[in-house]
Amino acid sequence: MKKPIIEEQQITDTLEQNYMPYAMSVIISRAIPEIDGFKPSHRKLLYTMYKMGLLSGGRTKSANVVGQTMRLNPHGDQAIYETMVRLTEGNGALLLPLVDSKGNFGRQYSRDMAYAASRYTEVKLAKVCSEIFRDMDKNTIDFVDNYDGTMKEPVLLPTTFPNILANPNQGIAVGMASNICSFNLRELCEATILVMKDPQADLLEVMPAPDFPLGGAIIYDPNEMREIYQTGRGSIKIRAKYTYDKKQNCIDIKEIPYTTTVEAIVEKIVDLVKAGKLKEISDIRDETDKTGLKLTIDLKRGTDPDKLMARLFRMTPLQDSFGCNFNVLVEGSPMVLGVNDLLCEWLRFRRSCVLRGIAFDIGKKQEKLHLLEGLELILLDIDKAIKIVRETEEDAMVVPNLMDGFGIDEVQAEFVAEIKLRNLNKDYILKRTAEIEQLKEEIEELQNIQNSKARINKVIEKQLKEAAKKYGTDRRTELISPDSVQEVEPEQMIEDYAVRLFRTEQNYIKKISLVSLRSSGEQRLKEDDVILQEEETTNRAEILFFVSSGDVYKLRAHEIPDGKASQLGEFIPNLLGIDGKENIVGMVLSGDYSGHILFCFANGKCAKIPLKSYETKSNRRRLTGGFAVQSPLVSMIFLPEDMEIVLKSTADKALTVKTEKIPVKTTRTSQGVQTMTLRKNAVVKEAKLAENCGLLNYEHYRSRNIPAAGSVIRQEDKGIEQMGFTLAPMEEETKE
């Protein structure tokens, strides 16, 4: 068996010889549009339809067009048909459709609505294509061989308006992409005329923003838009437009962002309803029909439609962004251009087309003038011309003899020789030669235009105004001010209601609404588990969990699933995404971050840390270095204000301290100050609020200053157990 030949090659050589030609082919010949606004696939398709005579007359089957296009585009019939579908009026992807269609071509706003097969649908070129192919036959653009050299195809199309900005265009190449939004044709033509006069003109006055085929509304910021116009890059926020039907208590949406689909919107809303985040919605239906898009949202009684829509705009694709990337091929090189620069490049291209068209007209008129000048000489002596023809014995000598007899060249002689005998009369010749002066004037006029940039600009301006008048439409996309947009903070999207939290010794937590709690029975717990902490708060509250490693984790109450007394609750490490070996040593409701946390350590030190130290501007989930870990933590106590605490040591001593005597430390990992002095081998075993310390007379153990050793616990103070928690109770209710 013959072994395969493996040739070693440097990676740099592979990139240069194999990858780069492929990348350039995709960039130049496939994905990035050129200055006429078309990719090669679009241009080949439209030119084929033009050559088929579909600019006028009736439609033909799409399959017929696809088959003919394969002479220029060998990528397969399905790829060609998909290209055609996007250009059709029926699909609605373009602001200015280029293909007049009949049949089902799907919809731009629908992901699942499939287009019919090419054998069922019919197409022809839209009327606006007369501007796309204007003066096509006047040598205005270059032609090249097709892929097999059997026919010619245009390099660009001589469009009389900047089609590059009249329709949306998206392409993904290798290492680069293009995403061009569409602009209203009337505004675009006016902006182009303005750029002709002043390349640095502020176009926002005449063309304030893009215009999208699906309508909707742009949240309009002039400064952001000006940046896009200048750089060709930026993001545009688009949102759906809706109406509220008070009688039916429903919201109707008939215009959505160009970048999304009805199915994506419905799926997202359904997911949010199932997750319990949109309890105001009772039903959602896609009522799209032949008249157009319609999405209906049924509301529950008492729902404010504007507030609901504000939440939907934030949570669903009903508000989306269009990322602008005006990457265009200019003379074979990809360039990211701003709107002004793009229009300047198009004007340069268009001037070239106009000049070539004028040169073609001058040439044709000069040819005709040359023939008529020869005919004029015949007028001087018709009889002589007839005599020369009659007396010439050989047919091949007629032209040479006419040339000698009248001093005309071969072309003129051929023209005279081909005149019918019936036309060799004075009246016919006078009528034809009367055109000579008119032709001379027309040629002189064309030459004057040819030599004047200002007059060429006038020609382009006239064509732009004609295109805008014939094919321009009213703006579809509304512009709304950011000030009029009702912004919804994340907290406002969370349903707020009173809840009670239960934390257990084995790291379980329950969140039960107060409404549900009233009808609940005894709390169910795991065997040998007990409730350590019980707090009343709201569903929007932020909770701080302190773990044995010294880190602090933040969790919103709404992230804890609603539970019942009959359930065990949620395992806190799972909610926080931490190792189950980490023990939860404390839980605090942040509230407005007022108050302090007192950390009491086994070595007798206490650290009083402001709760503000745990506040962050960003929504961080984890804070490292939440407290000191050099000595084991005995207890952490939340202090809304200064209170009295009691420390107990293994030497059977107790110390009552006012927390105002413990200095505040701003560093979270501070070890604090020595509060209880200890004998050798003794440690602090317990720290509680004085009212829950279990001593009958805790005043007896008070010390004026700290540190202090405390006093031996008297027998009469022992044995009085009061209900309490290892950690002090937090605030009864935390308000955001």
C-alpha cells in the first residue's frame, strides 16, 4: 500500500500561500459590498434579470431566473434563490425592494415562516431598477469575463443614487465584517446633494438617523448619531412600537426592531412568564396575517401597560441594538468609512459613470455628424453622385469612386452608397443636413459639461432629485428622545413583597412570603437541624453571607425560590456556587448599609467593621477578605447601633462590654483590638448580646475599660437559658 506523501511546510508559508488567498477571495468576491451597494451575488442576479428583459413586461418564474443566473454565479441554485428572496418586496428585508415579487417569500420579521420553492414564485425587476441600470449601455462601467469566459458581466452597476446606504447590508468575511443600516431615500438624496456642496457638512439636519424596513422607533441621541456618521461605527437602539387597546385590555405590537424576529420575542416573554418574572401577562399571541405583523399581549386586570412595556423593553428583544460597521470595498480595498466619506466615494464613482456616459454620447454624435457632413457634400451635386454610381462597372469600386469624386472618407462614402435611390432627392438631403448645426451645438454642450465639475454635479443632482421624487417614501422609523424613554431599574423589574427568611445550622435557607406563612404549619427541617436565624424583609433585599474562609457572598432575596414551611429549603452553598465544605458563619441583611458588624475571635479580640465597607458600586457576587481569619471566629453580631455584649471564656469567666468602647476599623480584615484578656490556654468560647447571654445579672461583669479579664461567673447567674441565637437578631425589616 502506497504511503501518503506528507510535505512539511512552515506555518507562515501555509498562511501566505493557502489561507490568505482564501481570506481575500471571501472579502473581495463574496461578503463585503462595493460602492454601488451590491455584493457580487446580488449584482450577478440583478444583471441576469436585466438581460432577460425583466425591467419591463411581466414576471417570470423564479426558477427561470435562478437557472439563468448560474451562468454568472456557480454557487448553486439554492444560494442564488436565497439571495433573490432577500431582495424581494414580499420578504420585506429591504427599505427599497429591488425585485417585484408574487408568491410567498417569507418575512424578514419571522424566523420560522419559510419561503415557497422557486418553481412556485414569480419575479421581475422593480421600477427603481431603472435607476440602477441607467445608461448601462453607454459604457459607463467596466465589464469582465464570467467564470468560464463565455460571457461578460459588469464590475459595478451605475446606480444613480447611493444604493450603498439606501438598503441594509450585512456580510461576514474572514477577519472582518460589514453591517450597513438603511436610510430614507428622500433624506439620503438630499444629504448627498449637501455633501456635493460641502464634504464636511453636518448631515443630521437633513438625514437625522437611519430608517429601517420594519419601522419601530430609534432612541435618538444626536451626539451618538454624529459619531456614527463620522466614524462608520456605533450602536443604534431600536424599540418596538405599541398601542394599548383599553377595551380588550391588551397591547398590540405592529412594528419591531429590524434585528429580531417575532418568534424570538414570544419565546423570551413566555420564558419570563414561566419564571414568574412577568405576572401581569395572561396570554401572548402571534396574530400576524396577510395585512402584516401583529403581536398581541393580554394583560391581567389593573396592569399599567406603559410600565409593563418599559420592563419588556429592558428584558426582551422588543428593544434591541443595531451595530453599525460601514465596511465597504473601494477599488478592491476594504475601508470603514463614515457617512460623509462614503457619500464622497460614491460621488467620485458616480462622476466617473457620468463622464463615461457623456464621452459615449459625444462619440455617437460625432459619428453621426461625420456622416451628415459627407451627405452635405452630396447636396452640392446629386447628379454627379448618381453618375458616379451609374458609370462604375464594379460594385466594389462604388465607394472608392465616391471618395475620389467628393473628397469624402470611406465611412461617409459607405453611408452615401447605402442610401436608397428614392432618398436621393434634395428634400431628403436638406432635412438630414439640417441636423448638422443642432448636432454641433449638442456636442459643444456635452463637451462643456465634460470639462466642468460643477455642471457634472448638476447632472448628478438632477438625477438624485428625480430618484427621490419617483421612488422616495415617508420615513418608517420614528425618532424618540432618550428623555421620553421610561427607564426601568433592575430592582423595579423584581416583584416586591414581604417575606421571611429562615437560616438553619446545616446551611439551609427558606424564603416564605408572609401571606403564605400565615396559613403554614410547623417548619420542616432535616433531622438534627435547627433554625439559627429568622428575618423579616422584602423580595428585593440584598443578603450578605459570611463563610468560614473569610469571604463574603452577596445574594438577592428574589434569587431564592419561594418556599413553603413543609419544604426543607435551599442549600445555601448551591445558591452561592461554593464548595459545600464551606460553612456559613453569618447572614446579614444589608439594608442601606448602615450600622456595624462585630467580629469576636477566640483570642479575645473584637473587630468592629462598618457595614458600608461591604457596599460595592458594581453588582459583585463575591468579596474576598470579608473578615480576619488569623484566629477562629467565635461569633459575628450585627449592630444597628451600639449595644452591650457579653464574652465568655473557657476559664469560666464573663465580661460585659459596651460596643461603643470598641474602636471602629475601616479595613475589613482587621483583627480588631484586644477586648478580653485571657490566661494561658484559655479562649473565648461565646459572644452574645447582653440581653441574650443567659446570665441573670450581666451588669456584675461590666468593666470600665478594655481590655479586661472579666469576672468568674457566679453560681447564682448560671443555668438561666434564654431563647436566642448565636448571631444577634438583625433588623426586623429592611427597606431598600
